[in-house]
Amino acid sequence: MAKTKPDYIAAGQDRDLYSGLIRLHVLHHAAEEPIFGLGMVEELARHGYRISPGTLYPLLHGLEKKGYLRSTEERNGKSLRKVYHATPMGRKALRAAKNKVRELFGELIEGRR
Ligand SMILES: [Zn+2]
């Protein structure tokens, strides 16, 4: 029989369930400083999200297409890399999301109704 991950681990990596949190996390960091793909993969890994560059790059493009992020090319040694930063619209979306996260946090963690 094929080895499968225990359910709780599989659920902890359920990308659908966490996709919004991952986007907010990305937006948060992009509002603080310019971010780049691989750096963000590492940052997310630090928080327990295993996400490959192949998944993260389309996510960054999606946020850029929506107008939340803007990318520029930055020289990194001999190569160019794309860095992203939050647009004013992205910052506004992040502020609105913070209120929703606070609300959710109240219910999930603090048991408020
Ligand atoms: Zn972080």
C-alpha cells in the first residue's frame, strides 16, 4: 500500500484552505519591503507553508494583475530578478483584510462571538 501522509499533515498543507492566508502574508511583506519569489518561498516555509516557486510565481502574477503588487527588475549580481512591492491599492486591500483577520482571530483564538 502506498504511504500516505497522516490526515492532519495533509490538511495542514491544504493549499485551497490556506491560499488567502498565503496571499495576505505575501501582501504584508510586499508592503514592508520589496520581495522576490525565492525569498518569499523561504519566508513562507519559515511559517510552515510549503509552497514551490512554481506555485508562488503565478500567485505573485495574479496579485500583480489585480493591481495589488507591482514588479520591477532588479540587478542581482549578473542576473536580473523581479522584485514586487505593494501598490497603494494593495495597501488598502491589506488594511481591509486586517480587520477581517482580527475578526476571525477573535472567534478562532479568543473565543469571541
Ligand atoms: Zn512573514
